[in-house]
Amino acid sequence: RRLSESERESLQAESVLKLDSAELDPNKWTDKHAALVKAAAQDSNVARIFVTASIKKELCRCKATDGSDTAWLRRLRPWEGHDDHIHVRLKCPVGEKCVEQDPPPEGDGCGAELTEWLKKVAMDPPHKSAHPGEVPDEPMKPFPLSKMPAECIKVLDAAP
């Protein structure tokens, strides 16, 4: 369904991680999420996608069991703060004046680099419950569309 302007301005993204953990919450992360991320990463116009390390870990685990093509995993880049959304970085359109970023490192990124990200996140999970005497993390304030760059507004206003 189409969200109202009020809904778009106040909608809060929900983390796919378990509270007090860097592990995916199976009640929130679904096969549909995985299919969406994989489809985006397989698109030839996509340069890279920033995801939380646990998403990358899960998709690496799945590729190990299904034996499918894994070249798309190279485009998935672990980055902190991406447990409730992903960022898709597109390649420069042909004929446009923009500078391409260097490609991700060779390989699928499921080895040592991912292990380091997972260690880092495990030591400081992004969403913590309040413990006695502690104040819980304040929820993020909504980021209104009116504060987005003009280029982003153009994309949102483009016809489907």
C-alpha cells in the first residue's frame, strides 16, 4: 500500500538483530529479506550494498549450503549501523559525470574480513536493553523526507 505523508515522515525502521546481540532475529529476518538483498546485489547497476555484518554472515552461510553462484556476495559490504536498513550504491550511469568508487576486494568477502566485523559488533551490539540503573538508548528521531538531498527526492518522486 502507499504510505501517507505522515506515515512516511514518522515510520521507524526496525532492527533485524536480537536485542543485546549481534545475531539476526529469525522472527524479523526472513527469506524475503534475503531474496531482496540478493536480487539487488545481482543487479548489474549496483556497485555495493551496505548491510550489518550478521546479514552478510547469513547470506554467506546460505551460499555454502545451496551451491549457487556467489559473485554477488562481493557487493555486500558489512558496515555498522545497517541493522535496520541497507544502502544501495549504484554504479555511475553511462555518460554521466561522476567518479566510480574502486570495486570491492576480490572474493566473496565471507572470510577473514567478515570475521573481523563480526567480532567488532559482538563486543558492542547496536541495540541494548536497559539494565538496572541504566537508561535505555533513546529511539532515533524520524528523518523527514524534507531534509533529504534534492537528488534523493527526485528518485522518490519518480514514477514507478
